Amino acid sequence: MKRLNILLNLTSICAGIANKQPLYVNRYVVKTLKLHKRHATIAATLYMSIIMSFMMSMLITSVSVGVNDHFFAHVWKAYQVSLPCAVLCTLSVKPLVSWLVRWTVQQELHQKN
């Protein structure tokens, strides 16, 4: 019964988006659509790698090929190659970056009153 309720809520969300109506969703569905807060740094790393990969694909394509009629087709081909590489690289470098941030950023001093 709970799964049917969730499915009905998801279909009402899709219908609301299509009709541009306000969405009324129960709390359970909204909670399940979001990641847990302990995964925030990994999500930020993934989002950053996706966005930076696209930006670098556009930049490198514009420098090497130039902006022409097939520019976005070339960007898409470059993005297909660069995205997996960017995700793997950012996830592998994340521990080093976290350590460097802890090493260079001053920690707050909590004083008891």
C-alpha cells in the first residue's frame, strides 16, 4: 500500500510539473528524493566535475575547432570523453583536497562562557 501511495504521488508530481501547477507532496516522497546529508561532499564533488567538464569541453572545442555550425556536436563528443575522466579524477583527488583544506583553513575556536 505504501508503494502504491508513493507511485501515485510521483505521478501527481509529474502531472503537476507538466501542467505548471503547485505540487502537493507528502513528506515521505520528498525525503526519499534527496540524498542524506552525509553524502553532501560527494554530491558537490560530482556536480562540480560535471559542470567543469562541460565548461572545459566547450572551451577546448572552441579553441581547437572554432565556433561553427557543428560546434555543439563537437562539444558533445568531447564531453562524452571528458565526463567519466573528470568524475574519476575528482573523486580520487577529493581526499587530498580535503586534507589540504583542513591544513590551510583555520579552525574555529569554541570558547565556553
